[in-house]
Amino acid sequence: MSRTATVVGAGPAGLMAAEVLVDAGFAVHVYEHMPSAGRKLLLAGRSGLNLTHAEPLDQLLGRYGAAPKVTAAVRAFTPDDLRAWAAELGASTFVGSTGRVFPTEMRATPLLRAWLARLTAAGVQLHTRQRWIGWAAASTAPTLVFRTPDGATAEVSSDVVVFALGGATWPRVGSDGGWADTFRTAGVDVRPLRASNCGLLVSWSPRFVDAHAGAPLKNVAVGVRDHWVRGDVTITAEGVESGPVYTQSAAVRDAIDATGTCTVHIDLLPDLPVADVVARLGRRRPKDSLTNTLRRTLGLSPVAVAFLREATGNELPVESEPLAALVKGVPLVITATAGIDRAISSAGGIALADVTDGFMLRSLPGQFVAGEMLDWDAPTGGYLLQASFSTAVAAARAATAWVDDRD
Ligand SMILES: Cc1cc2nc3c(=O)[nH]c(=O)nc-3n(C[C@H](O)[C@H](O)[C@H](O)COP(=O)(O)OP(=O)(O)OC[C@H]3O[C@@H](n4cnc5c(N)ncnc54)[C@H](O)[C@@H]3O)c2cc1C
């Protein structure tokens, strides 16, 4: 009789676990509570699907902090393996200027479509609109309980289970973190799910929002306690977002947790030393307004000048030295990060100490966990998807080995 596997959650981690398990000879059933698979992957692809990163492997592994189980999984299924896997699905990839890796088509849709077709051809059965709500009373094989679309419940038993339920961001695409309490009730240590890679809230004036929401501050640096991250920052109605903000958001969140506030600095001209900024401002023409001076001598964009005025309550210093100091570090006092609902990822989840090296729950033999629902964190840059895929491969391989040992 063939070996059976249940995968819960049809995101990148769940589908990857399903693929490894079906290749290992399991009859695989994937359960997903949304009407279709991979909705967050599709959302990620809307702004350019950053699949992984091309930096040297040791540097990449450093992005995951102290999470040796996760880094071991990435070593065993590397960015090169992920790119080869995507290429097999017809999604060749390229390395962008910052080392980020994207499919040539940028979007996730063609990749997901080809992947689902391949999984179906291999025999994986996807059951949508099935919400996992817990376990049935003790039985010899793991038995899961699902709520079906008609409100009834259904029990599913299998040799192994892989949970890949995602984090708790963008719940409208399915990852609502509802699983956390179910696991806690079962005695599993689930660390609080917190926003990571999120925007920072700033209470802009309505006038500034009307004129500049959606506009980028191009090529700036975002500093938190002398650690600077370069890139573009987007002004939003609620505050600031995009790459360097997300990268700094964990440090900001931790500072706010500790002291209630965090001052973030934005360097509008990271390529110019402050002395050069002072010298350029010194070329001010007597008749020029301050706005014209900032545009003409420093080349600041209209949104950058408006941002300077907004951040200082329109009290710009007139003297070159203090003005240059301001341009090199516009202070923003942050008291809150954006909510978890709109974050790119969530930190927290199932404690890595509660799973084996192969991501099997120590207290629930035969049941494995993969992807963002595990307690690891990483910045944006492709590291989130890489670890989601890699932990799924590791969990599915370990599940296969576990059944082999048992039989
Ligand atoms: C706007 C945005 C852009 C992003 N861009 C990138 C990027 O470019 N690069 C990158 O590396 N990362 C990116 N990410 C992060 C990345 O998408 C996630 O880290 C990744 O999808 C996590 O994969 P996962 O399979 O663990 O979880 P998910 O993709 O969240 O999948 C979990 C699945 O489980 C299902 N599920 C949840 N609960 C239940 C239940 N009780 N019963 C049944 N099914 C359930 C969900 O519906 C979902 O389909 C982005 C995220 C967002 C929000």
C-alpha cells in the first residue's frame, strides 16, 4: 500500500513539500482553506518576484541570524538549486543590480501555473476551501480535522503531515496566523507573531500626503543607531515604506518595544560627505529661495525638499552647516511600525527548539512544519522565499526518512 502524506497550506512551502513527497513515492493530498493555491506568492510577484539572492552563500546564511536549523536547510537546498528548479518550470532567472534574483518575467503567475500543472501531473491532489482546525482524538496515525465549505468537518489520516500555514500578514490572501492558538493548545511553543519587514508610521500633514503619497525619495540611506541601509524610500499616506525601511524595521520595532520610541534618520545625499554639502550650499545665489537653493546646489527633488520641510515643521535652518547636517540625517521620530496585516513577513512562530533538525514537531512524531510559520526572520531580498522553499525541502526529506525508518 502506498505511503500517504497530508500537506496543509498551499503556499510555496506547502507546494514544495508536496513535490518532494510525491517524488519520494507518497500519495500526497494538499489542503488549503482559500479557493486557490499560492495567493501570497502571487501577491509577492506583483512588485517583481524576488525569488532568492545571488550573494555568496555564507553571506546569505548570515541573513537568518542565529537559526542553525534554517541555515542548514538553505545549505541543503541552495539559491542555485532554487534557480535550477525555477528554470525547469520554464522560469529562467536573472540577477538584478543589487544581487536580488528575479524570474525573467518578474511575475509569479507563469511559474505558479506551470508548477501546479506539474504537481497535478505527478498525482498531487489539491483540496481547496478546507480549513484545518485541529486534530482528532488520539489515533495511531496523525489525524487532522478540516472544516469544509458546507460547515461540516472532515477527518484525514496519513502517515506523515507537513504543516505550511505561513505567517500572519496579509490575511486576505490566506495566511491569518489562526493556527497559532491551535498549536499552543496542543502544547507547542509558538512565539508571538509580530510584524517584520514592515513600514514605519509617521503622522504627515494632510497637505504633504495629498501632494506626495506614493512618491519615492530616490537613492537615500535610512539610519538606525549608525547602521545605514541604502535604497529608495516610498512616502505613503501612513508613513514610509520599501526596501531600506523594511530592512530597518526589526531594529525600529525592538527599540520601540524597549523604550517606546525610535529616531530614524534619512540621509538624502548618501554619496556626498557633509563637508561637500556645506560647500555646495555655499554657492547659494543671494536672490535664490531656500527651496531653489536645495534644488539647484544639491539637486534635491521636489519631494525631497517637501520632505525636509515636513520633517522640520517647515523650520529649515538658513545657515549652510545646520542645513547640511539636516540633509545628511533628517530625523523621524517613530513610535509605531505598520500593522502586521500589511507587513511583508511576520517574525515569531513555532519555536525551532520544539522541532528536530528535520523540522518534525518533537511532541507530535510524524508531523513536520515548514516555511514562514517557523520562528525565523530575515530581511527582504529573496531570503524569505528561499528559506520557505528550503525548510519545505528539508521537512519533506525528513518526513520520507522518518517513514523509511518506521517501516
Ligand atoms: C506584498 C508581499 C511581497 C513579498 N515579496 C517577496 C519577495 O519578493 N521575495 C521574498 O522572498 N518574499 C516575499 N514575500 C514573503 C513571501 O511571500 C512569504 O515569506 C512566503 O509566501 C511564505 O511562504 P509559506 O508557504 O511559508 O506561507 P504562505 O505563502 O503564507 O502560504 C501559507 C498557505 O497556508 C494557507 N493556510 C493558512 N491557514 C490555513 C488553515 N488553517 N487551513 C488551510 N490552509 C491554511 C494559506 O491560505 C496559504 O495559502 C512577500 C510578502 C508580501 C506580503
